[in-house]
Amino acid sequence: MKLKDLEYTEATIAAIATPIGPGAIGVIKVSGSLSEKILKRLFRSKKPIKEFQSHRLYYGYIVNPETETPVDEVLITLMRKPHTYTREDVLEIYGHSGYLVLTKILELVLKEGARLAEPGEFTKRAFLNGRIDLSQAEALLDLINARSEESLKLALNQLRGALAEKLRPVREALLSALAVVEVAVDFPDEDVEIISHYELAENLENQVLEPLKELLKNYQEGRLYREGIAVVIAGRPNVGKSSLLNALLAEERAIVTPIPGTTRDIIEEFATIKGLPVRLIDTAGLRETEDLVEEIGVKKAKEKIATADVVIFMLDGSLEPTEEDLKLYQEIKAMPHLVVINKIDIASHENLNRYREIFPQEKLIFISARTGEGLEALAEAIFELVTGRTEEFIPSVVPNLRQKMAIENALKATEQAISNLKKTDIYPELIAIDLRDALSSLGEITGETTTEDLLDRIFSNFCLGK
């Protein structure tokens, strides 16, 4: 479906745009043709106003227009289309934060003819009105959810239209190829070849396939910065798992005692390791136990280990390795893992050498969660394990999973077109179909070709006021 064919509603929408709760300010956002009418009905300025100017702040009160009873002391701004986020008239009311006062203002706005906005509907209107494309809308969600400086930079690049800019010459190359092929379709009896099939195939390989393959490579390189990784800290009780979590977070998040089995549930916290957003997961100590609560914790720990991107397998360097340690190692060694020897500040050289003998195939990492020694080496090892690199590298343009799938479809269609171009007995109509399929797939990325269901899925991930 083409973007112009999508159904668009003229309703004026409104929502609370800030989180409910104590705070310095609360914002009500309104978008649509009734914005100015609602403003004039509900707002009473401290000074007489002949005409509201666009994009200017005014001070006064929101009142109940039936009783003229003040509801809140506010600042307001009316922003007239098309120079607004939605390219519609937009009214923003800046009042005091708090559930009751914001709800009362919103109820008055709705009573004047607006309806409650759906999740992401303001951004959806910005897309439908051509202010942003679909890839930029998705980048806005990435921006909101960013958990590291690097993921923030990626989202900002996408928000500026970097992906659409990257795809523009690819689309132009496909359109040029399609125009040549359609000449052959429209004039089948004319013995005129504007460009040879070989040259056309070569152009598609250089101008379409190569850029698309580069974007797919960028997805593999950059998705870690966007999506982050799950790192599970596993091992026997009392080897220092919770101490490591606290050390990496630089705060006392988990309870640490010398009593084995203190951690019985899963503790998850976010951190940044060499630019990567990391979900650190502290688990219950893995051991046989008759304690029902601890047994549940051990079961949960094994479930987390099975889905981890990286398992930090911790051992107590102050003690010799046990049979239980070796058994646990056998369970995790097939997964992406690091073997970490903790408590080196109190460990003997004999014990540490013993670990080297038992794990000759492993690049052991020696740390002290208590003093912080070795933590930088651990961070570097995690980074290298998941990226395959020793230095940070972030592509400027990184497609998300939906966009990646559309690029793969475009790549497949283009490869089919190239294959058909190299045949001598192929109908040009079939080549044209392949090229149109490639263009349609790329159009899904920016939203030039899309469906209502897809838009609903994307924008439902936004909050009500965005």
C-alpha cells in the first residue's frame, strides 16, 4: 500500500506528555484543527491578548469555562502548522505536575472536542504528514530507549535521516534500471538497446548490491550497540558473583555476605561496558540444595544462562577448584563464556597456577571484585568476545531488525533481476517485476509502501504523549 492511500483522521488529539507523578512541570499536548479553539476556551491570560502569536509563550490560568473556576497556573504556547512536530496546529499547556491537576486539564480539553491520543499517535501524524519517514520514527523510539552514548549517537543519526539518505542512490539506480527494462517491455519489436544487459547487471551489482550488503554488515556490527547484550554471572555460591555485580555497577546493588546462598533470586541491572549497553544478571549460586527457595533460584539461574550472550563463569581463586566447579564448567563451556578467577588479592600463587593447569585451553581472567584489580581486562574480554574486535567500531547507519529484513528482500529481488539479465531467453517483464519488488521492499523502510497493521505495530510501542 502506498503512503498516500493510508487512511488519515482529522480528529484533534490530546494526551499528557510527561510522566505522572511529582515533578517540576507537567505538559498536556494537543494536535489538530481545534487547538486554537480549545486554547481560547480554556486559557485566561494575565494580560489582554488580541491575537495569539505562533510559537510564543503566554502566562495565565486554565479555567473551567462553564464556571470560570481556575484549575492551574500555566504557561501555554500555540504553534501553527506547518512548522510543528505533527505539521498540524499544536497546543502545549505547561502546568504543575501531579495526577489530579493534569487529569483535570486533560478532561477539559477532551470536553472541548479533542479525543485521547493513541500510543505514538503524535509521531504517527508526523509521519503521515511527511515531516519524518518511518525509519526516523523508529529512530525516535531508539532515542528514547538509548542506554549508552553510542546507542544515542546511532539513534540521532537515524533521526536525521541517515538511513534514507543511504538508500536514496540505491533507489535511483533501481529506478534507472527499471526505466531501461520498461522500454523493452513497451517496445518489444524495436531493435534498440539503450544499454546492454551485461552493463545493466553490472550497474545493479555496483550501485545496489554492494550498498545493501554493506548495510547488512552494519546491522551485524551495530545491533549490539542498539540492543545491548545479556551477561550472566554464574558459579558456585560464595565465589563473589554479587561482589562483581556491585563492582561493575560501582554501587552496592546486591547483598554480599560470607554465607553461601545469599542470592536466591535473579538481580538484573544495566551498565555500559566499552560503549556497549549491558544487562548484568547476578544469579543464585549453582549447587545441589534441599532448600526450596534456593532450588527455585538455581533453576532460574540455569534458564538465564541458557539465553545469555555471555556467561561469566566465576571461580574462587582463594580455594582450589572443586568437582562441582568442573561439573558446572562442562555445562557452560559450549556457550560464549569467560572463565574468571576471583579473589586474587587473597589467593596463593599455587592455587592460581592450579587453575592454569586445569583450564589450559582457556584465556583465564584474574580479578579481585573487592579491590577492582583486573576489571578493565574483564571489560575488554567481554567486548572482544561479543564483537570480535579489540577496538570500538560503530557504523554511522545501522538498520533495525525490520529494516534488515526489508533490505534482505530487496537484495534477493535484485539478485534475481541480475540473474535474469544474464539469460538470453528471459522476458523483460519478469526482470521488471524483480526490480519493482526490490523498490517496494526498500519503500517499506521509509514507509513509502506500508500497511496499517505495520504502522500500528510500530507506533504502539510509543507512549501516549509521543
